Amino acid sequence: MLSLGLSNRPKLSPETFRLLRDVIYVRSGIAFAEAKTYLLETRLSRRLEIRGLKTFEDYYYFLTYDPEREQEFTQLLNVIVTNETSFFRDQTQLDVFSKGVVPRIMEEKSRSGSKNLRIWSAACSTGEEPYTLAMLLMEAGLPAKGWTIEIVASDISEIVLRAAEAGHYDKYSLRNTPDVYQKKYFSNSADAFSIKESVRGFVRYKRINLIEANDTRSVIGFDVIFCRNVFIYFDDVSKKRAVSHLYDSLARGGYLFVGFSESLHNITRLFKPVSIDRSLVYQKA
Ligand SMILES: C[S@@+](CC[C@H](N)C(=O)[O-])C[C@H]1O[C@@H](n2cnc3c(N)ncnc32)[C@H](O)[C@@H]1O
């Protein structure tokens, strides 16, 4: 295996940067500006080392033609995307979900006789978000009185999905978790907190690339979609594609939550922006 120190680390030329940037963009929607050349160079140099490749051109050919190109692309995503997340991220939005949106949907559905609540945590990273949603619903007394809940957790990266499925976390992931939830829904050993089976049982995992209609078409009819903190990696074209796929996956009247600092302004007119307790949620009309 090659060991590449800082001085003899391979350089990423502008031409090869463009080739790699295009591969990443076409396959994931993630947009890298030219100013990020150095970032890509430093983050990917370890991948070259692991694959025993000498230059970024070799790496580009590996990603394009090698029989292991799919596995390598997953590893690449893992080093270029921040998978940062935590349990109970953005409490204000979660309150809007559990105290505003869920009761509205239940009331609406009760009238139509359907008692199934379907939630999708798209781009769920290591699973803290879907498990948080499951705990909130359980704390609200669901499933009960004939109601069933189903939560789909998806991400483009198989690596984070495997971690989500395993359900073991360190203390840092629980930094925003109220004590009562920690005690009730986690079992803990010396070095890890594990989500209890009673919570895990509601969550189903699936690899889904949000810009691929073929992927998103396999998941439809949701009452609520959480798609938070992924649009920050996309340009407007990727955002528009992903948002129209999410729209198609929502049931009529369903709600979409995007990240606290993200907005669909100028991206789509498909949704009706609804303000609940001063938080913005998007509703499929
Ligand atoms: C910062 S995490 C967000 C996790 C969680 N939603 C939250 O807000 O805490 C961003 C996630 O988006 C995923 N991602 C990036 N591009 C994607 C795509 N095209 N389709 C699906 N997921 C994608 C990454 O793998 C990563 O796990």
C-alpha cells in the first residue's frame, strides 16, 4: 500500500477536478464549486491510498470503469459529505411535527377512516432522525386505538444506513436528548447507548438517492417527509429534482419538513407554505 505524506501527496489538476466533480454531481446531485478543489484533494487522497492508486486520473478511471466502482462511490460519498446529525435536532420543528402536524393528520384521516400514519426520513444519515420521530410518536401514545405507524429511513449511503440499522450511539449523539427519553428508549452499556427494539421495530431502512426518480418511485403515499440538511449540498437543479420527487412521494395534504436554515423559495411552487407556531412547513395541496 502506498503511504503518501503531505509533500508527495498527489495533486488534483483543474481538468481532473472537473471530471470528478461531474461524476459526483451526475450520480448524487452534490455540487462542488471549483473553489473546493483543495477540499476534494485532501478528502480523497486517503481513498487513493487505500485503493493503491497513484494519481487522481487513476482514481477517476477506477470510479468510472472498475468492477468495484459502486462500492468506491459509497466510500467517496462518506468522505465528502458531512453526516452530522443528532437525536432531537431542531426541537422547534419537532414540536411542530408532534403537536401540530400529527394531530392535524390524525384528525383528517379519522374522517376518512384510514388509521395508518406513514413517515419518511429521507437522507437520515446514521438514524438519529427517524428514531427521534418514532420516540415522539410513541410518547404521544401511538400506536393506539387501531392506529399503525410506519417509518421509512433512507439515505444514499449504505455505510450510514448500516450504522442506523445497528442503532448504537455515543453520548455525543444524545446531547439534545431529554433524560426521560434516554431512560425509556435506550439501553446503555459502558461505551454505547443502544436504541431499544420497541423503537427500532417501527423503522424500515432503504437506500434511496433523492435525485433518482427510479429510487423515489419505490416509496410513496407518505403523510410526512423529513428531508433536512441535505439540500445544502445541492445546486438549484438538483434541489428542483429532489423536491419534485418528494412531492410525488407525499400523499395529498401531506407535509414536508426541510432543514431549519433551508428554504424552497424560488425552487418550487408545488407546495403550499404553512406556518405553524412560527415554523415553516410545506404542504402538498
Ligand atoms: C447532514 S446529513 C442530514 C441528516 C439528518 N437528515 C439531519 O438533518 O440531522 C446529510 C445526509 O444526506 C445524504 N445525502 C447526500 N446526497 C444524497 C442524495 N442524493 N440522496 C439521498 N441522500 C443524500 C448524506 O449521505 C448524509 O447522510
